[in-house]
Amino acid sequence: MGKPPPFPQPEPGAKLTHRLPGGRWLDVLCTALASSDERVIDFRDVTAAKELEEDGQVDAASRAGGGTVMRIVLRDAVADRAAGDARAGY
């Protein structure tokens, strides 16, 4: 890559959640490679999860617990939307 990523990096073994200037949210994880002084930075977009948190549909503890809760909440949200669309004749 040649340059650092455009977001802060946590210490090895840690995770941080960072909001980008455009409003997207990232979970950033860092792992140190045992054979060198290099690090692996893993990041994923968690904007949808953060929006659900802000709407009060799921709390941070549930989101940190794994993807199962998020899948259930998202499945229910999609089902509710589909039912609303069907009632509206879409």
C-alpha cells in the first residue's frame, strides 16, 4: 500500500470503531505477525449496525456479542418493510 490507511489503527490485539468523515463507520482490528514487526489491519463497514444502535433497535453489547443478533434484527426489519410495501401495493 505504501502509506497508512485513512483511519486510526488500534494496538495489536485491540479493536476500535471509527467514524469516517463521510459518515461511514468502521470496526478496525489489528494483529501483530509473530515472525516480524509487521501488523495486519482488518477493517469492515459497520454503518448499518451503528444506525440500528442509534435508532435503539439493538444495543452495543448485543452487537459486540456477534452477528446473530444483527441478522435477526435485520431480518425482522426487512420483513417489516416488505409487509409495509405489500400493504401499500408495491
